Amino acid sequence: MAFNNTQTALRQIGGLTVQRLSQGLKESNSEASGELDKSIGFKIRSSSKKIELNIEMLDYWGAVDEGRKAGKMPPIDKIREWLTYPNVRDKMRFGQSDAAFTESERNSLAYLIARKIGREGTKGTDFATNVFTSNLITKELPSALTDAIAEDADAILADLLERFN
């Protein structure tokens, strides 16, 4: 297929982007269930008119990256569920992993957390912003694509010239 070099360059950049997003989540200590990290991936879609690289993650990645503005309280049931994750529970219990919250404690704590988020919002981690504004995306991606497209164009032109000769 034409544009093999371009697709190869996009696969390499996609793989590096996924790796760095996952690393950013870990470094920002933003792993509760691990679902966001597991969801990070990429797809390359090509048609006769374009080739595109799509980075995919669960929808709430933006709230983790950018934070949440103060205003309305978030759903308490989601926070209650979040409090059941072992690594969250360990942090809340200062490393005592066998000390689970009672239902009453979890309900009270979930309400207090939701109220504080509603009043003050949350700070973002910039795990994705840091990747998307890094040299990988702003310099290496354009350079790699330029080289790959030039190689593909040379191959297409060589193939056309061979057909006419």
C-alpha cells in the first residue's frame, strides 16, 4: 500500500504517545482503578483522502488532566465507589491496606469530598497536556511525518515512472 512509511511513522509516534501518557498518569499519582491507564491507546485510520492518528482514552481524561471548576457537587455515588479502590483506601488509611471503610464512614467521607470539590474544584494533573505540548508532538512528529511523506512520495513517483517506461 502507498504511504507505508507514513503509517509506520504514525504507529511509532502513537506508541510513544501512549507510553508517555501512561507514564504521566503514574507520575502524577492519578491511578485509582487503573481503568484510565488501561484505556489509553491509538488507532490509525486511512482512507483514499487521508491518514489520521487518533489517541483514545476514557472520557474523563479531561477532568484528570485539567481538573474541575468549583460549582456543583459531583455525584456522591462515584466518589463512594472511588473510595473502595485499594490504592485510594490505602492512601486514606495511611498505608493500612487491610483497614476498609465501614459503609457509614464511606458515605460520610464521600459527601465531604463531594462538598469540597463543589466548593473548591480540583487541580488538574496536566498528564496529557504535558505530552501533547512536548517536543514529541510539536517537533518530532512533524519532522518524522515530513521525512516519511517524502519517502512515500519518492516511492510513488518511482512506481509511476516505472509504469510509463
